[in-house]
Amino acid sequence: MNTRGKGTLGEQQACEYVIGRGMRILERNFSCRGGEIDIIARDGAYIVFIEVKSRENDRYGYGAEAVNYTKRRRIAHAAKVYLYARGLTDWDVRFDVIVIRNGDTEYIENAFDMTDI
């Protein structure tokens, strides 16, 4: 299976995990000029922007490490575009990361916020 196929499987597993936590998926693979977001969900009073990183091993680094400053800026930009486009600017937001490694799921809530950027 190629990298894209593995990423799609990882995102599907992440969606199932998010739904299992009681969250509602609002959108998947939202993209705009300058950024993209893997999963957008609602968790109570929060709109949650979730980055998914799938890894078979840590040879190229731990999955969450790939969500560096540049990636966080792109995610935050896409989040702003999404919120404005949907009229959701009054909602509280959260940025989470899900790392899928060998079928195991690690959920990092509040992985970063807009003040980190």
C-alpha cells in the first residue's frame, strides 16, 4: 500500500476514534489556499481542528513532532478560514493531534493553540 493509502486508513481510524469519544465530525480534509485540516469536529462547546499523523515506526521521528511551527501556522490559517466561512467565529476552538502508530491511537488534546504561532 502506498503512503496516501496508509494516510487515508489512518484518517479513517482517527475519525472512528473521535466519534468513539463522543465528538461529531463536521468535515474531513478541509483545504484552502495556504492550509488544510484533516478532521474538523465538534466536542461540546468546542470546534476542534485535528491533525492526523500515521506512522509505521519512529524512523522519521515521532508523529507529533511533524506538527512543527510551519505546520501549526498552516493549520491555524485554515481554521480561521473555516470559522469565517461557516460563521463560527464566536465558538471556542481547540487544536488536537492524533498519532496512529502500528494501529495504536494516541490522542493529544490541546496540542497547541493560536498563541503558540
